Amino acid sequence: MRIVLLGAPGSGKGTQSQRLVASHGIPQISTGDLLREAVAKSTPLGRAAKAAMDAGKLVDDATVLGMIRERLAAADTAGGFILDGFPRNIAQAQALEGLLADLGRPLDAVVLLDLDLKVLFKRLTGRRTCRDCGRVFNVFTAPPGTPPHCERCDDMPNLTQRPDDQEDVIGKRLEVYEAQTKPLVDHYRNAGLLRVVQADADTDTVFRRIEAAVAA
């Protein structure tokens, strides 16, 4: 299984990626993780990435693709992989296709976790994390008591909201996602790779939908 997972912030990509990793024994490849690891290890690509970030620039696509190429050389990718966070635009999609063609490992499918943006907005702005044990709650879908608290931990209230879950930040993140993803959806649909999975359900149901979509 060689797939790309697409989906807006809050659509469940991280959760479903981990389910697929456990089910199929293939790695999730996150470009964010690759960048952090390469910088920490001070590899040649990591040093190039750090120089760009220190200068306040985006890491160029060639550097990111180089990291993906190195990651795909690892033995644990022999049975497939899940790409999360890349590509983000048409140019990256085309560059990725060229890389995978060179490696003889083309994509099997691109799975879009589709969810109404209004639902996503509510999910993200309602998300709270217990500062003591790290459990995640949602004040709209899983009310954590009154006052809001984690019942496993003693002090109340003990829930915090991530800075990037504030309403104005979420609005901007979803706007950027919408602008970037629509062209990718059309691109992969035209290539015959797109599989749309409705993500407005519980985790188990969405996982079964993904498995069925990829198998199809």
C-alpha cells in the first residue's frame, strides 16, 4: 500500500495514519518529522533545511524530496508507506510523481478525508488538552464536565487550548488548506488516484471506509 493522505486540520489524518501503520505494518512518512530529524542529526539535507529556516524561508521542494527519497530507501518501506503532509500543491505533486517513477514505486491511491469545514472549525476550536496527562477532549462532542476538567487528574480546571486552535488562527489555517487542496483534489481525480472518504463518523467507521476505498 503506497498512499497519500489528504485532509484538513482536524479531519483525523494523524489518527487514521496510526491505524493504518498498525494494520499494515508500513510507516507513516511525515515531512515535518523528516525535517526535524534531519536538522537534529545535521545531515547535509538537514543543514540545507536549517539554513533556509534560519533565514526565515520555506524549505525548498528539492530538499524535502531528497529527504523523502532517503526515507524511502529504508527497509521498512518495502511493503508501502503513508505520506502525510506532502504534497501540498501541484508542483510538489508533480515532483513527487517523478521521484516515485524513478524509484519504480508509484502511488496506489490518494485518500481524501472529506469533512465539512464548519464541522472542522467546531472540532478544532472545541479541542482541549489536559495539561497533566495529555488527554484530548472536545467541549462540543465530548463534554469534559462542569467546569471542564479531566476526571483522571485532581486539579480543576486543568484543560488548556493550543494557541493554533484559536478561532482566528483556525480560520486562516482552513482558508490556506482550502486554497491549496482544491487543485490537488482535481489533479489526483484526473489521474484516477483519488479516493474520497467521508470522515464525519467515529474512528472505526472512518478506518473501515479507508480500507475499502484503498482496496477498490
